[in-house]
Amino acid sequence: AISPKGSHRTISGMTYFYLRMKAYLALEAW
């Protein structure tokens, strides 16, 4: 079984990566 703590860490990591990529694409749009 996967610990909730590890799962939360993965989700937060994916969210951070998504926001970072979104910001990168926004800068590229300029």
C-alpha cells in the first residue's frame, strides 16, 4: 500500500511541475 504522505507528495510535485510548465509556456508566448 502507498502511504498517504507519499501520495500527497507526488500530487504536490505534479502540481508544481504543471504550474512551472504553464509559466514557461506563458513566457514563450511572449
